[in-house]
Amino acid sequence: MRAAMWKVIGKREILHNLYSLRFLLSLVLVIGVMAAGSLSYGRRQAAAMANYGEARALSIKTMQEDGQVNVSRLAVRRRAFDLRPRDNAFIDDAKEKYLPNAVIFSAWNVFGVRSTNESANPLLAKYDELTWAFVAALLVSFVALLFTFDAISGEKETKTLALELANPVPRSALLGGKFVSAVASVTAIAAVGALVSLLILIATGAAGMSARTALETLAFVGAAALLAAVMAAFGLLCSVLARSSNVSLLLALCVWLLFAVVIPNSSGFIAKTAFPIEKAEAVQKRVDKAFDDLNKAAPPGSWMSQSNNPFLPQHELRANLLKKRMAAEKAIRDDYYRTMFRQFERTRSLTAISPAASFGYAAEALVGGGYARFRKVWDDIRIYQGQLSQWFVALDAKDPKSPHWYNPNEDISTTRTKVSFDIVPQFAERPMSAGERGRAALPYAAVIAIMACFAYGAAYARFIKYDVR
């Protein structure tokens, strides 16, 4: 009986939403913004791929030329691995333009990262793309509140609520029906917007239809439904806490500003205040001091070199000194990067209390981008660097003309043989698997679900005692 009541009330509320002006306006707004984002994505993606292609071609050319000079030159030169622009960035760009987009390495070390903003105008460097996730975080969250802020307080003002409860209608069924109908209506808006956007992308050639694209689209709709659920629950809570729709509207706007605007944009402040780390200038000073100490302790002749005499005894001293310098810098910078990662992760954990922020983090994981992608590349390329080093050492060991004094910066005391580019180990990014994406998104989805349960439970507890007069 109770289930049938839920079904009747839910169907009635859904029809009420579908025929309302707020549904029509919300649908038009979401479709319009997503369509605009799709049209701009095509040009942006084409430019990004062109830049990536040029950088990749230059990297290959440089490696080929170094190999034709000698394999030691190839091993010691610092190179950049540029991250390829993702094909699914229209769903969520994961703010990757603010993250490092290249890792600097050689056969001897992974030195650090490089960030390049593609904007020709530095004044326009800070902006958000109209991706599906951005639209959902701002508009879908707002629309969910729009459908529920007056669900109780508004009907109380019009005396509709008292009339409904004069019948044998359980309050739990009435509140549940309003909640389910709001979530279904908002999810439908997000799904239609995503579908229209996807059709535009396919028609313009900016994206292709595949099983992966379909699954990612479904994952986005599911995440949007979860966001709609938590915001609808908070909308109902605002509605039952107020005695008039005007007050509940004000409360809902405060909730939206807090969750969709203030907290997601406070990451920098939270990081600097709660989790401060050493500045880059201080790190460089520590590196310089370590270099000075090593230089002072080095045996005489450690800086002597003759390029035409690889067996010069001082070359071994030089190689040993440069290896110690590299090890000292590596220890300092690796520690610095670890503190950066911890700061980022702790800050993200705090800002995850915002449903909009947690939705963004979950969407980022579902598309295999953002910080999770960067950390995977960072970890994988460190493994590759070790493999490249082992390959070079094995090649050098076969050359009787090499003194085998491994110098991480120069090619004067190791093998001078040439090498074909085809036999050089290459690094290839391994995209996150579906399982890895799901595991990365799960904690944030759980946070949203818990907050939705809390808000709905609080709304239910208040509604049970709500005075409808």
C-alpha cells in the first residue's frame, strides 16, 4: 500500500514538474550552455592536438638526432613527455590546464614537471571551459534546489499541503515522492543536455561515437543524478526549515553559494592556511647549498674534462661528483614533490564536503583525467626511467672503448656508439582502466550519497513534526 502511494505521488509530482515553467526554462538553459560548450570544444581540441603533435614530433626528432651522435648523448639529455589532450575532455576537462602537462626526465632521473597554458593572452589564462561537468556542478545543482526549495513551504502558503495531508497520505510518502520526482526531473534535464551536446560533437566531427563514449556518458548521467539527489535533499531541508517560500529560497541560495561557489573555489586558501609547504625558492636554495657542500668536499680535479680523451682519470672524479650532485638534488626535489602531492590530496579531502566539489572529483576520475591521470603518469615514468637507465648501462657495458664512468650530465666518459631510434625504449602513457576510474571515483560518490542521506533524513525528521497550518 505504501509503495503504491509512493508511486502515485511520485508520478503526480513528476508530471507537475514536467509541465512547469521552471522545468522548461531549466531545460533550455542547460541545453543552450552545453551546446555552446560543444561548439567551442571542437576548435579548442583541434588546436590542442596540433600543439601536442608539434611537441611530440620535435621530441622524436631530437631523440633521433642524439642517437646518431652517440647513445650517451641520448641518455643524458633532458626530455619532456607531454600529456596528450584527452578525447573525452568535453565531459570534463578536469582543470588539466592548471596541472603540469609534461614530465621532464633523462635516463638518470625524473627531474620534475612543466606547466604550459595554451592561452595566447595571459590575462585569459584563468577560466573554466563549458564542459558537461562544469555545467552540472553549477546549473544542475542550482536546478535541483529550484525544484525543491518551495516543495513544502510553498504548498503550505497555498494551503495545498494541508489539503493533501487531510487525506490518508503518509508524510513519508509525500516527502519521498517530491524527492524522487525532483531527482528524476533534474536528471532528465542533464541527460537531454548531454545527448544534444554529444550529437553536436558527432555532427561536427569533434568526437566519435563508441562504446567507451556511451559508457562515459552514462557514468556522467549517473554522477549528475547523485548530485541532483543531494542538492534536492538540501532543497527539501531548506523548505521544511522555513515557514515561507521566500525564506526557503534565501536558505537554498545560501546552500548553493556555499557548496557550488565558495568551497570549490577556496582550495588555494585552504591549502596555504591549513597545509602550508616550502616555497620553490627555498627548495632551490637548499639545492644550491647541497651543491656548494659537495663541490667543496670534492677531490682536486673533479671538474677537469677532455672531450677527446674519455679515459682521462679526472673524468671518473667528475662523473662521481655529478652523480652525487644529482642524487642530492633528487632527494630534495622528490621530498618537495611528495609534500606538494600531500598538500593537494589533503586539501581535496577537505573541500570534498561540498557536493559540487565531490561531483567534480568523481567526474574527473570517471573520465580518467586530472590529478589521478597526472599521478599515474608520474609514477609510470619513474619506472620507465629506471628501465631506460638499465638499457643504457647494458649497452655501455658491451663497448670496450668505454671507461664506464657514468656521468648523468655529459657524454664524455661512456660509450660513443650510435644507436637507432627504433631500438630505444619508449614511454607510452597507459590510460586508467575502468576499474581504476571506478575506484578513484567511489570515495567521492560515497561522500555525496552520505550527505544526501543526512540532508534527507534531517528533512524527514523535521517534516514529521511540521505544522501545515
